Amino acid sequence: MPRTAPALLNSVTLDAAGSEATLQFKGTGVAVLGDYTVNGGRAEVLLDNQKAGEINAKKVPNTNDNVYWFVTGLKGGAHTVTIRVLPSEAGGLLRIVRAVVYGK
């Protein structure tokens, strides 16, 4: 059964290049949920200190999605996800609402 990661029970807003949020969890997968907005920014995602993807939180017309990034199939145990805002001429923000952890 999925569970919300304790480190992200409250939302986190990142609005400056280089700002970051870190989540430590035990499990085999995690989904990071957030709000897509017209002012949405971009961020890189690191999983266990390795680049694992990017987030683009700019809202696309006619969509209703809230999953910023996810991973499954990890070896069970402790993992760390770091989300770091990338520089952008247009600025932008990321509003992370929560994380859902899967497995043990």
C-alpha cells in the first residue's frame, strides 16, 4: 500500500535557481506530486546522488496532472531524492505537494 513520505507531509515551494528539497525514504518506488502552474519552473532530480530526470512544472493547456516525477523497481531499502531548481530566464517555481512511497 502506498504511503506519504514523512519528510513531505507539508508542501514545499521552491522559487529560486539552486534551491532544493530532499526526501529520504525506505521503499521500492516513489512519486513526487506537485502543482503545475503558468509560472512553473524546471528542476533536476537526483536519486541516490545520480541524475534521474527533470521536472518541468509549467502547466500545459487542457491537462490535469499532478505527478512531477516517479520511479519504481528500486531495490528495497533507504533512498534519497533531491530536487534542485534549474536556472531559467523566465524564472518559475515548483510547488511540491507530497510524495507517495511504495514498497518497503
